[in-house]
Amino acid sequence: MKYMNRFKIFDCLRLGWKNIAGHKGRSAIIVVTISVLFAAVLGFNTLLNGVERTFANATSLSNDGKFYVATGFEPETFSCLEDINERCVLTPAPDNSEEIIQKRLERYHGKKIGTVYEKAFYWWEERPSMHGDEIEHIQHLETFYVISESVVQSLGIEYANVVDDRLPVILPVGKSLSEAQQQKFYQVGSYPATKSGQPIMSGGGFMNLILGTIRGSLGEMFLIDDGSGKIERFFDGKNDSLVSENTNNYENRSEAVKYDVAIFTDVKDVFGYYDNAWQEGREFGYDFFGRYTYHIKDVFGNTVNVASAFMSLRMITLLIVVVILVIAVCVATLTFVHVISDDAPTVALYRSMGASRLNILGIYLVYIVLLCLLAIIVCIAVTFLLVAVAALVYGSSLAETIKSYYMLSDFARVTFWGYDWISGMIIGVIILVAPLTLLLSLRIFSSKHIAKQLKED
């Protein structure tokens, strides 16, 4: 009785470790289950962060360290309110939308340098269908992207205006005007871009699950608004031509929305500006719950597309962590119940010596915590092994793929190692297995349950 009144933490540690030695098989089941399950998701997250850093480095090389982002609020957002009337309304942009954009850009060291917008013309043809007397509708959509001259100058492109009505344009690297286009436009330079599609590796296996989420740059021709009025005359002429040729089958989508073009000089700032847009809504007075549409897209390159892809993959990783936590707790609890059942005589001995239920819980809590700490060590070791194998198998192939995709003159720095707050959370969740397991096993420490177990033995 006096011994248990002097029960110390050291005694919990000693008896907890003794339990591990006395139940090697069951302890190994808990350690292996937890470490393997969490090593898979920790390894994936480590790989994810490494590949993200690799693409961030590649976008920096392709853009000469400059990142151009179109940003702003849609003038109106159509949303349906979730109430008993199920009302659908058009919500205008916040009154202080310009102030919101400016403050967020300042936070992430971005600077407005111009504007960009798109102009779309839609028309359709009606002709007899090849199947009976039905009328077939052939749809046409022609879209033009217009960028201000100041943005082009930021790319280091200088040009002289021609005296005719042709419009100055810039195209993605590696592209040029066709003969037909040269009748209306003249090219003054190129902007950084990627190849079309996704950077899929030949024989990439599971790595292509990550790479397949990354979209390339816009890859469109940009008309340059030099303030001479040529752009307006061109669109007016286009409109008049379509009206005369397709009087009843033409829709003039002339209400183009202009967005600010901001320049960043650090890829981390671009990622932060995009990734934190949702959570900073309350701070800056807007939200994303169907009320406003906050436009953040690449102008040149695909930096925002990369940020978007990896943010989505992180959300999936978080869901996987929750599922694995449930599985790990279930396995640990079932195994732990068997351990306590085997230890019924020992628990009864503790009771007879005057140990309180809290003392016994302390012994077995230390036991599970020690198992979780062992699982963390094994988990980290397995993670390093998995990532090292991935780097060995896919390293050179990924470097070649990125060089080709971004049309670089040299290889980008490739890494498969990286960590973030999710990595720390995964380690923390492993520790969380201990109290959750003990909480689900409380009933087996009751005197009634111990007496029943001794009777069955």
C-alpha cells in the first residue's frame, strides 16, 4: 500500500517498458501497423513537397524569376443561397475590392503593372442535318486575349509600331504567326510558357498521379493594347462583320472583364497569395462560400497552376491521414485489449497492492506511448527509404521531363525531399493514437472485467 502511494513516473516507465518486453509479438503488431500505415502517407507528403519545390524551381528558371498573375474579383457572382426558399442571386463584387487586392498584394510583395482581359465572339451556323430533315447547329467561339503594353515592357520587349492596322502581339516561346494571321497581326516577342498538357513521364508509374494534376500555361496569343485605338477598331470591325454575316445567329460577348496583372519576384509569394486566398477571406472582408469569385490565374507560365495542383493534393493527403488514424486506432485498440486480457493477473496484483485505477492507467498509457515513439522512429526510417527509392528510380527521368516541358536550356534542380505542417501533423497524430486507444479501452480496467477475465482463465 505504501509503495503505491509513492508511485512515481519512473515506475510507470519501467513497468511500461517491461510490458513491451513481455508482449513482444503483440507490441510488434502495434508498432508495425502504425509505422507502415503512417510511413506511406508521410512518404507521399515528403515526396509531394519535394516535387513541388522542384516545379517551383523550374518555373523560376523559365520566367527569369518573374511571375505574372492576373487577379481581381468578378463583377458579379451567381450563387444560390441555402435557405428554405433556395434563392439564387447575383452578388456584386465587394465595394472595396480594389483595396482588398492591393493589401493582399502588398502582403505577398506583389505589384500591379497593368491589365489583361479576354474578348469573346460567339456565333453559330444552321444547316440541314445529314440525318433526316433536322437542322444542325454548328457553333463557333473566337476568343482574343488582350494585355496592356506596360506588362509587355516588363518582359523586356521593346518594339516600334507599324503604320498599318495590324496589331502587335506576343506568342508563347517556340510559336510564330501563321501566314493568315500575319495579315492582321505582327509578332513583337515571345513570353515564357510550357508545353501543352501535363508533364507526364514515360514509365512514371505512381509519380504520374502527381504530375497528371499539373496543367500547363495558357499558351495563347496576346494582343497588345498600346493605347493607339487599334484594338477598339479591330473589335468593332469584327463585330460589324459578324453582324452582317450572321444577323440572327450571333451573340456579341463584348462585356470583357479586366483583371489586374501583378508581378512577383519570389515563387513562394505566388504560392502564398494563391494558397491563402480562402483563409484570409474573413480578415480582408470577403468569403468563398458562393458569394464572390476571386480570380487568381497565370498570365505567363504555370506557377499558379502548380500551386493549385499541390494544394488539392494536400487536401487529399489530409483525408488519407484521417482514414489511416481511424485504422491505426482500431488495430491498436484491438491488440491492446488482448494485451490487457493477458495481463489480468498482473493488473489484479497491482490492485491487491493498493494501486488505483489511475495508477494502472498510467502504466499502460506509458506502454502505448512508448510503442508510438518506437513507431515514429520506424515510420521516419521507412519514409526515408521510400523517398530514397523514388529518387533513385525517377530522379533522372523527372529532370528530363521538366527540362523538356518548360523548354529550359539546362536542368532544373530536382529534389524529392520536403516537409511542411502536414508532416509535423502526421507525427503528432501518431502520438494521438495512444490516448485514443486508452480511451476506447477504459472498460477493460474495471474490477468487474478483471475478475471476469481471471475467472475465465
